[in-house]
Amino acid sequence: MRKLVLAATAAVAAIVAGQVQAQSLTMAVGAPITSLDPHYHQLSPNNAVADMTFDRLVNTDGKSQQIPGLATEWRAIAPTTWEFKLRPDVRFHNGNAFTAEDVAFTIARLPNVPNSPTSFGIYSRPIARVEIVDPLTIRFHTHQPYPLLPLDMTNVRILDKETHENATTEDFNAVRAAVGTGPFRVVSHRNGDRIEFARNDAYWGPKPAFQRVNYRMITNDASRTAALLAGDVDFIDQVPTTDLANLRRDSRIALSEVVGTRLIFLGLDHLRAANENSPFVTDNDGRPLGRNPLKDVRVRRALSMAIDRGTVTERLMEGAATPAGQFLPPGVTGHVQGIEAPAYDPEGAKRLLAEAGYPNGFRIQLNGPNDRYINDGRIIQAVGQMWTRIGVRTAVEGQTWAVFVGRAGKAEFSSHLIGWGSNPDGSHPLRNILATVNAERGWGASNRGRYSNPEVDRLLLASLTELDEPKRQGLVGDALRTALEDVAVIPIHIQTNIWAMRRGLAHDARIDEATRAQDVRPAQP
Amino acid sequence: MSVYLLRRLIQAALVMLAMSVIVFIGVYAIGDPVEILISPDADQMERARAIAALGLDKPLWQQYLSFLGNALRGDLGRSFVFNEPALKLIGQRAPATLELAFAAMFLAILVGLPLGLYAGLRPDGVGAKAIMAGSILGFSLPTFWVGLMLIMVFAVQLGWLPSTGRGETVEILGLRWSFLTMDGLAHMAMPALNLALFKISLVIRLTRAGVRETMLMDFVKFARAKGLSPRRVIGVHVFKNILIPVVTVTGLELGSTIAFSVVTESVFAWPGMGKLIIDSINVLDRPVIVAYLMSIVLMFIIINLVVDLLYSVLDPRVRLESK
Amino acid sequence: MSATTAAPAPIPAKAPRVETPLQRFISEFAESNIALGALIVFLCIVLIAVFAPWIAPQNPYDLAQLDIMDGRMEPGTVGGAGFTYWLGTDDQGRDMLSGIMYGLRISLVVGAGSAIVAAIVGASLGMLAAYAGGRTDTIIMRLVDLQLSFPTILSALMILAFLGKGITNVVIALIVVEWAYYARTVRGTALVERRREYIEAAQCLALPTRRIIFRHLLPNCMPPLIVVATIQIARAIALEATLSFLGLGVPITEPSLGLLIANGYEYMLSGKYWISFYPGIALLITIVSINLVGDHLRDVLNPRLKK
């Protein structure tokens, strides 16, 4: 009898516990959120949290495809005019109605957030004038034909004119101004520690599964995994590759993964001319070489062929990456058909080196960060091993990102490892990494190897004002192909985004790495 | 006495001035914060705008002078990353670190003093040997490793304690403290122990060394010869003498515990100042780094002053020089 | 335990002759079996560290000798190069046994090097401050305050940012970080000691200042200095590990024990214990043996503990 009562009590307790769990979700993310102001700092973790509170005119699905958000449809009605039809009957968390006025206000605010280290003003810069046609129709007049405007709008979270007219970044951080149209309301915010959300029951879109969300920041990888295993959190992002094998075996844990859009690649010194010394290249006795071997495409190709990408992804990344020959994975807009990951061919690489006049190789130093990308310090060591095997004796130096990125920006290295988290359009890496550095056009801002190819520049320029989408994609694809066949950079792999959760939850993985509560729900039994 | 205090305060101001110059130059030398903060989408124009917005386009000496001017009015600048006053950020994080540090020091004295006393009084006993061996382990193990071991054992394997983070908080005087709730204490147990381990060993060793030396001193022999009870000899005469080094070191270590809780805080995801500073260094958030260091320097100066004053109270042989 | 310590000290068989201070010191040191054992262990560690290039099966710092295909092998596996990885390999295919031998070299150089230099610098300044007093004292002690108020991690990051990663740079960073502890300790003790009668007596005898400092003041400041030095060597080695943990210490291609632990730390939850467990044990043995030796040294050197 007593046993029966105990069992019954236990069963009731389990049911109650189950219900409580279904109502609230505790997530732990690896990167700190620096601000709740959606226009203050262009940072993926901030954007992910902003997506829980705010909406964009154009939302993106898990594959980064554009889907209707606060705009139901959009089209270019003239070469320099985009028209957006807005979603009716949408209300902000405080009950204010959403109208075109709010969109106009948001666009005006973008470049005017004081002290912003990375302003969202770049998304309003192409817009010459905003025209409100009626409360649910808005037109953007651009300076030039501008095909990327809808893409830009996927980065702009819409604010409420009435609420945010005088709101400062501090007001957002203090929660009182963190008012949007999104699926969750912010309840409380403790800087660098946690943000608490409650479901917005009046949300226009699909209703999130959880009523309350506790969004915690645990930056240490091992601690984050430990918190999941200990049951303190239900869901974590940025699962360390070292724990993957174990988590896969653990019956209490489920994983969700998708090939992302972050390419890890090597940049090479294109700045020093063929008859100049590259700073970290010497001959086999450590003396200056008198020329820059990296200007020879055969050497670049040899270095690329020397890398056993399969081993890097299988052994070092434990399968959490895919060998790559270009910036974006298949299935994403900017993927170029027919460019495969270069095959591993050490013998061919040696032949190419000999052809280029380096039968005995040379010495080089490979630089990279060791605290930025997944296993970055390990990857440069592995590449060092592989290059050394074809006769290019490689020293490896890993530095903290703070030190590394400044030096890389000044093109101080002969070869360096770096990553690029691309948006789904091929013009993004093209413009920033492969185009000739040109401050006036805003090109090559992240071209840390100073690659320059007039043909690539010409194709890019043509694509930027091409409103015919298939034609534009063709131009972008041709430009990418030209640069990659010239081995402008050496792609290694594209990272897989991995989340882990307690069994019983399901998650829609996103290629843009964003960790958002609306993508998590109880698994269907 | 007041002359002495005044001199110390002037010195303190000079130290803080020197510190701010060093940090300014140091951070400048490490790298360019804009390179780190900038989004991948930003082009050169946007970069130039960001540099100007953060005031980094001016020459370093000009940046420093404007910082100094504001600092004299109590404004240590706004965080590049959070766009909040640096002092406010630090103030928000301070309670978490303070309660952790005090808990650690409390643990250290609570555990270390009796053990050290025992080990010092019976230096050849098995217990004393075991205590000393334990104390050697205590400062041999790297903090981060112990931290992870604690999490592995007590959170993952046994499930007794929460693995990371800070528990429920209660608001007192506008600040949030977690040591008043059970949940808060449960969260604090492991990080506090982790942080305390080194200090416990230190207190044990200092106490033991002090006891052993003092017990051989003439005044102790004399007190014993006079027939005072062992309890009184140890409790009053010995204890008073060993307190000097213990107080000094505990005082000094309190400062360093607060300043150096970086590792414990990052292993246990403890949202304190240590984590703030390491995050700020990683993104070269200079206003926060400078403000944090100024606060730490101020705190150290106060601690040192208090320790020196206590010193002169406890040991009349040391005099505060006021000429 | 008690039996070993109770063991009678070796009794000189022959008629007592005049012992030199060194002989007396040695015989006193040898009284403790534990300390003697620790010393032997420590000497073995030093020997392993010195001769690592000749006895290690692999040069773990030469990328050409590593094979990533041999990565994360369990202890006892035979690798591609044909020899057995008795303690397993890390993610780069680095033989842990060789890695530990080479890592010992770095940890010892870093720990001992920084502690010795910092002790000399710190003790001299501390002594000077205590003896000279006045303005010298003020300046030195303010410098100490300045140093102690600078968080270790930040000093280290800044110095390493200036100089770049590297063993020498880590040593420099640790010296800069540590000297102040010695200075403060020595000054504190010296302040008390210099008011004692024996110093006053020496001053009355008009002995040269240098002689008073080195022959009278310094020996009496030794016990706390040795306590601090013992702690600081251990601390320096652990600090180097921590710097490596935070990604700032030695170069990733030349891992010290600390960096080996830090690398393996990421594998702890996944059951690949050997990557950080064995370096951890090596680190532990090293530090514990240093501390045991130092501990006993202090008892032997302390003039006030003499019977």
C-alpha cells in the first residue's frame, strides 16, 4: 500500500515536473551578448537575441533563404526603387500598432546610434530617400540600382517610433526600451550573465513552444557542456568538437547540426611583388629568398594540394566540418556549382613546386589566432605538418585574436589562417575578401592578403548594379570562380554548426549560427 | 598620524596616475579595438566612422588628456562594447566578485587557521604531516584543472551542486547579492572552494611556521614556566604573534583574490569583475580595462593601508614613520 | 609516517671533528627521509628534463615528426612511426611521454628561472627599502604597490603582447609579476629584525653596512624568503599553465606541461583522460617535490629553530 502511494506520488511529481519543463527553457550560449539595442553592435550573438524580441522586414529561414517578415512582399518597381508591402495587424509588445512610420523611423535611426562600434548605418547608406505610400506600403529610393536591398533588410530589426524616439542603448539594456514585435518579450537582463524572456502570446507568426526562456551565457566550453550534462541547462550552442563523440553516445542528449556558412581558409601574401621578400619566407638555411614565391600560382596551388582536408575535418574537427573549395556550401544562394574541395595530392604538389623553381621547397611561417575559431590553433599545426611534408618547412605561431587581427589587417604575415562567416550571397566574400582594396568603393576591407585581380573587380562591379537576379548570380559566380582558380586564398573547410540539448527537445538548426528560443520545441513523441 | 595618511593618499594618487598612463600605452600597443569590434560587413568608410565615434582617431596623448579631464570629474569613460559607463558596468559586477572573494577568504581562515595551528603544535604527528601534504597539493594544482574536476565530480557525477553560474539573488542597497539564498549558496560553494584552495594552503603554512617559531621563543617558554595553562599560552601569547604574518598575507591576498578570480570566474561562468576584465581584454575595451584597474589599484591601496595600520597595532616594534 | 621521522639521525661513527657549515647543513637536511626522497625525485626530474632530447622517443616540437593520423591514440598504442606511445598521444599525434619530458624542461626553466631572478631582485629591493628607509623605502614600496595592484593576467598579457609569445617572454612576465612579493616579504621581516639587539650590536661595533646586511640581516630574513620562494616556484609553474590555459603562454608548437594540460582539459569530459592526466601528474610530482625540499630547507635554515 505504501509502495503504491509512493509510486503514485512519484508519478504525479514526474508529470508536474514534465509540465514545468515544457513551459520553460534554459539555454546556454558560448558568446556573450553585449547589448539589447538591435542597432548598436553588429555581432551574431546580439543579432540572434534581437531576433527573439524584434522582427525584420525580411526574415530568413534556417537555410538563410529570405522569407516574409514584417513585409509580406517586396519588389523593385523601378531601377532605383524598392517597394515593400507591410504586414497588417501587427502590434508591438506594448500594444502600439506597427506601420510604415516605424520602418521609416528605424531606417533613420540606423546611422545615428551614438558610440556604436559597428554601426548598422551601412544598411541605410544606399538608401537616398524613404517614401511612405500608405501605412502599409513603403518605398526605398536608392542612389543607384541596388539589388542587395532585400538582403540588407534581413539585418535590420524594426523599432517602434513612439517608444524608441528618444531611446538610448542604455534604455534597451535596462529592458525598458527592449520592446519589439518579436515572439518573445524581455523580462530581465543581467549584463554578461543572463537574459530572461517571456513568450509574446500576441505574436503574428508561429507561436513559440516555451512560455519562459532563461538565456544564459557560459563562455567556457567545458563548463557549458558540463552544465548540460548536469541538467542545469536544457540546451547549449557551440558544442566543443572534443565532446562530440561522447555526446553522440549519450542517451540523455540529442544533437542538432547543419553545415554553416563560416569558411576557414588561409590568406597568402599577395602584397609583396614577385621580386621582393615576403616577411616570413626564407630559403632552407633561413636566409632571405629575394623573391615572394607566393606570387606564383603554382606555389599557391601546391600549398593547397598539400593540405589533407579530409584528415583535418575527420581527425581534428571530429566530423564537425566539411572540406571546402569555396565560401558557401551547396544549397545556399552563393554556392558556385563545380568548385570542389581541392584533392589531397602531395606528390603533385612537390612537382608543382619543382616546376616553379623550388625543388627543395623553402621555409615559411604560418600565423593564426588560437582563441577565435573552432580548433584554430590545432588546424595551423596540422597544416604546418602537411606543408613540411612537401618540403615547405613550416613554423607555426598562434596568437590571441586581439593581437593577431591587428597584425593581419596590416598584411604583416606571409600566410595566415582566418575565418569568414558569410551571408548567403556570394557578393559578400567577393566584395570584402577578394576584391582589390579600394576605400572609395568600400572594397577589400577584409582582404588581408591584398589579393588583386582586375578581372574579378570588373565582374564584381558589373554585378553590383545588376537587378536581374539570375544574371547577377552569374556574374558573382564567375568572379568567385576566377579568384578561386587563381588560388587567391586557400579554403580549408566550412564549419558545421552544432547544438546539443537534453533528449525530448528538438531544434531547427540554422546555417547562420543564430541560437534562438523560437527554434526549439519539445520533440514529437 | 594624519600626516602619514595624507602622504599615503598623495602617493596613491600618483600610483593611479602612473597606472592609467601605463594602461593607455599598453592597450594601444596590443592592438586596435576597432579591428576586433568591427563587423565583417563594414567597409573602409564605416571603419573610419567607428574609429572617430570611439575617439580613436586623435593622437594617443590627446585621447589620454581628454580621459584625464573626464576622470577628474569622476567619468572614466564608456565601454566601447556595451556603450555604458565603465564604472557602472564594474559596479554591476562587483558584488558577485566581492562575495565570492570574501567567501573564499572566510573559508581559507576557517579551515586554514585551525589546521595550521594543529600542524604547528604537533609538527611530528601523522595528522600534521597529512595536513602539510594536503597543503602542498593545495597550491600545486592549477586552479582551472581543480575547477573542472570539481564540476566533473560534484555536478556531473554526483549531481549535488549546480555546475556553473550564480544563483538567485536578493537586492540590498541596490546591489544584487546571492549569499542570502540557499540557491545562491549552492552555486557559490564550488567556485568559492576553488578560489579558496590556494589560500587555505597559504594560511596553513603561515600559521604553522609562525606557531613553530613562536613556541621556541623565550616569552613562550617563560609563560609556560610561569605555569600558565597551555590554552592561555597558545590562545593569547602564541596566537597574537602568529597573527601578524597571517593578517598581512590574508589582507594582501584578499586584493589578489578579487583581482585574480579571472580563471575561477571563467571556469564557473561566474558573472563577476574578473570575467568582465578578461572579456574586455579580449576585445581591447580600453575604458573598462582602465576603470577596472583604477578601481583595483584604489582597493589595493586601501587594503595595504589597513594592513599597515593593523601591523602597527599588533606589533609595536613596527612604527609608522611620520618623521 | 611517524616511524620514518622518528628514525634516529645517522650518528657519526668516528670521533667528532669540526664540521664545516656546509657539512652541518647537509647532515641536518638528511635527517628527514621524506625531504631526502623528494630531493632524489626532484633530481631525477631535472635529469629527465636535461637529457630529454636523448631519451625521448620523439621530438614533440618538430612538426615534421608528428603525424596527425596518430592523434589521440590511447596509451600503449603503436603508432605510424613504429614505436609505442606508452602514455598515448594528443590531438596532433604528439607522444605524451616525449611531450612530458620536453614539457618538464620548459616548466622547470620557467618556474626556477623566474623565481630565482625575481627573488634576487625582490629581496635586494626589499632589503634596501627596510635598511635605507625614508624616501628610498617610500619609492620602492610604492613601486611594490603599483606592481601588486596590477592583475597578473593583465601584466602578462601586456608584456606578452609587447614581446610576443615565447618561453623567455613568459619568464620575463613572471619576474615582473613576482618580484614585488619578495620585496614586500623581505622588507616586512627586515623591518622587525633591524630593530633587534644583534643588529644594534653590530652597528655599535661599526661593522660595514654591507656586512651587516649580508651576514646578519639577510640570513635572518631567509626563512620567510624561502617560504615565499617555495610557494612562488610552484606558483610560477601553475601561473604559466594558467597563462597557457588563457591562450597567452608558451607557443602552441612547444607545449609546456601547463599547455599540455590545457590542451587535454578540453578532452576531459570525453574520456580521453591521458592527454591532460599524465602531464597533470608530472606537474604535481614536480611541484610537490620542490615544495617538500623547500619546506625542509626552511626548517634547517631557520636559525631560531636550531636546538
